[in-house]
Amino acid sequence: MSVFYMPYQHLTMGSTNRPFRPGQIEASAKFEVPAWPASKRAPWLPVRFGFIGSRAGFDLLRFEAPTFALTPRNARQMIEGGLIDALVIEAAPDDLMQEWGLSFLDWTSAGVEARDLMHRAADAGMPRIAVLRGGGGEATLFAPLATEADHAFVMEDAAQNALRVMGIKAELIAPAMQPALFNGFAAELRTASAPSRFLSLDLARAIEDPSVASVLDGIMPFGPTLCSADLVVRKERVGTLTATLLGASIGTVTSEQLRHLFATSDVLVQVARPDREPGRDIQHALNAVASRCAVAIVGEIDAQDPRRAFAHVFPDPSELRTFLSRFTLDQVSAHSHTRTLWRKVHSSYAADAFALRLARCVDPDIAARPGPRATVVTPTYRPDRLGQVLETFRSQSWGDRELVVVANTDIPAEWNTEHLELVENEQIVFLPRRYGPGAALNLGAARGTGDYVLRMDDDDYYGCHYVEDAMLGARAMGADLVGQHACFYYYLDDDRLVWRPNLFHRPTAYESSNIGNGGHVAGFSHCVRRSLLLEDGYHDHLHGGADVAFLDKLADRGDLVCVRNDGLNAVVGRRSDIRSHTWQTALGADDARYKALSAPLDALLDEDLLMR
């Protein structure tokens, strides 16, 4: 098959040393975002799409299936040469190639070339798929395209109902976001000033509607950032705002800038109005939550609005202020809450389900996307810890997983494992005592069958979503390594829980050349692509420092995608006898870098308990 390299087939983001400073008013925000590694996710669907539509629609498909942006120059060759399996036309105000010179939102205005394209696809026996991501108000313009296509899909009930009134059948599919792009792993801001923790995209509406301006003005004490992502707001129009709103405004932002803002903000505030269709607001909300930014809505939204599944709706602005106060005062609970929403959105609204529905127009028997499968490896020399290891593993929410316990012992007969009642996806293997945890992880990878190998130590504590969060993050980026800092510590001797705020970072993606001598992730949380471990694993004979030595190997390879998750969902256990674990010091309560946590250990590992 010939390969056509089109714009946006490989997106890149430029780096900059200029800081982003909220409060600077420009016709366009004109701040640049730091570079981050490109996702290595490969398309998994066997169907090849030829696509015409917006860049956002193209992004929904390109990581799920081989997707080619069609132009008037290449479309005929792609169809007649059998280089694509389905023609997808998104009803959008513009096309990402900027070459068709028409709007596919109103199919009645489509020119000769576009209609000829539809006819050629029909002659080739190729399914023609029409997609509308807008609301009911755009259904009339979409109707001629839906009628001519073989399959029509919409993402809002209002659009489906409006088409039904016109006698046109369209399948309803859940709104989708692209986890490979909006994945919550923010580029680290080493030189840039972090924007406000609270964000609103209602700048244009605040200029036009005093009631919207009043709502936003009421949350100014929290220091939100105010901008527009859908409409161009010129500098002279921004000047009509009140002084408080003016100081929080940055004007119009591009899609890449908006992605950066989502990935560095904690809450997206939306103002609901009954006279506004929620299409773009829904998409922005999905993209925000997928970047670990919670969504708060002031006003009323329809009972069928998908945002009701993950957003907070406040009829009274005073309730919103209380909600924002909690995010401001309790950083741990706030980040735990946003991650819970992130997990829900990635599970329910990911683009792979959207692409699968379109692909089944070509082959109804195509199966849903599998895995990834997780192999959990626990090195241990303490048989008394096996009960806790099994309990932790069995509590994990990720379904496709297996456990390999590697017991470091020279006398396997002394390990009585009969009472543990191991099931099919659990096994214990034995390794001579002279070998360390690196050899145990290598052995576990060899005995396992998963796509990724996760380390879960026998003397540390992991929440029930620990494996799921690692797998979702790895799948979103196609990551080679996922891990996190050791931020939370539990002192067993005096039942004390502490944490290090300076290590409690938002998730970050980076290339392995920037690992920095093992400083980005701690060994107790390593999640590594299994093929990478089999190829170039841990040092077999190192008892101490095996993790750092392995990370140094990855750093030498340079271009591997690594993800540092936030510090939640895993707690390091510490004992006063420092000889019984690999941590060489047990810091005292007066250490200035640590803060005490009032929440118990169970609550920290369970987001529902923590947020109560």
C-alpha cells in the first residue's frame, strides 16, 4: 500500500523559553507550549479510513486506524487504487487540509469535486460514512449528506431527534475524545510560569452577556484564567470587560494552547445557558477531564447531557465557590478526585469505541480493542507477606492481569503455599537467594504473558486502581515506561502517614534521554513494556541500585516514551529497622520536607473514602 504523508499525520509541538503569563491581553494569546514526546501508539484497527473534515475529527481516528486526509489531488487515486476501505466525511465548518474550498457542514453547498468523490466511492463499493459532532441546530445542514451516505452517525440526542423528524435515520454514538492527545500527561514547565488552577472558556460570552460576566466575576478571588477557544476575541473588545475580568483574560487561544491549558489547570468552569447548544462545551469538557482537569458547570444542563456523568453542576454560583475552595485547600483530595474522573472518561468516552463503530461499517465482525494485559511481578523473600500480596492483586480493578510472585529462597520446601488457593492467573516461582529484585523482575517478565510488567513490592501499599491507571496511561501514549515518585510514606511502627508535596507533580510525559539519573520515577512503581524487559532487562546480580541502573539503560536509548504519573495510589511502607527494607533512612516527623496527612491509609488508597 502506498503511504501518503499528510499534514497532522505526525503532529509536533515547538519548544520555547518564553513564559506564559496570565493577564496579558492580546487578540490571540500568542504563548507557546513546551515540547513533549509524540505518542508511539500504533493504529490497531485493520480498516483504512479516507477522511475529510476537521482536524479534531481527524485526531479522533488517526491513532485508532490508518487514516489518510483526502485532498482534491489524491482522493481519486486513493479510492480507485483501493488504498482506503471507507470514506469518512465529517460535517464540519472547515477541512483540515484547507484545500476543498467549501464547507462540509452544509452538503448542499458541496462542489462538483466533493459530489464526484461520493459517487466514485459508491462505484467502488466503498462504505460512505457521514459524521456530525454538532448539535440539533446543525442537523438541517447535515441532512443532505446523511441522506446520500451509507451510514450516518451523530453524537448528540438533539441531532438524532432533529434528523428523525425529517425521516432520516442516524446512529447515536457517545461523544469521543482522543486519549493519545488529551491524556493528562502535561509537558513539564521548567521555564514557564504555571497558569491559574481554574480556567473558563467563556470570554466571548462574558463580553456579550452581563449575566455571564457576573458569574465569572464572582470567582475572581480564586484567580481563574479567562479565554476563548471557539471565537476570535479581539483586543479592543476585551477592553469592555470589568477590571477584574480584564486582568484574568488572555484572549483567543489555539487548539494546542488549549490542550496545554487543560493539562495545567485543575478545574474548567463552564456557564450553561438554555439558548446555547452544548456541542462544543461537551467536547471541551471531555478533553479537559481527559487531561485531569475537573469540570464545574454553573446553571442547568439537560438530563441527557453526557457531562452529567462526570461534571459537577451548580445551579447557584455560591455552590461553585465552595467547590473551588475545596480544590484550593486540599490538594491531595482534589487531585485524587480529578484522577477518578480521568479514569471514567478514558474508560467510557475514548476514541477507540468511536472508531470501532465506524470500522464495523466495513466489517461487522471486527472485535473491540484488547488489553493491554498486565503482568504484576512481586519479588519477595518473606513468606508471611504472601497473603497481603494476593489481597492487593485480587482487589485490582483492571481485568486483564496476572500475578507472578518470585520467591527469593534456597529452600522452596519451607514455603507453604497450599493454603493460598492460587487461581489460574496467579503463580509462584522460586529464585535462589543470591539473586536480587532485578533478576526477579526479569524472571517474572519471562514467565508472564502481558504487554506490560508492573512491579508491586510486598511491603508497600497499592490502591485498587493502581494497575488500571498505569495501563490506561500506557495505552494512551504507547509508553515504554510508566512510574511515579514516592510521595506518600506510611510508618508502620507508629501508624503515621506523611507525604512530600514537592514531589507531588501532575503527570508528565518525557523521552528517556531526560530520565536524569533515575530521578523521575521510583523503583517500587515501575511499569515497563514487557518486550523491552525481555530485550534489555534489569541487572541480575544487583541487590541495591538495580532500578537506577535499568533507568540508565533507558536513558542511553534516548527516544523511548516515559510517563511519570502523579504520586497517588501507592504508598511506601517504612519501619524503624532500616535494615529490613531498601530505604536507607527513616526520616523523623520534624523533617521539613514532609507533611503529616490526617487521612488514614485506607482512605488515601481509596478515592471514594478520601473525597467524603
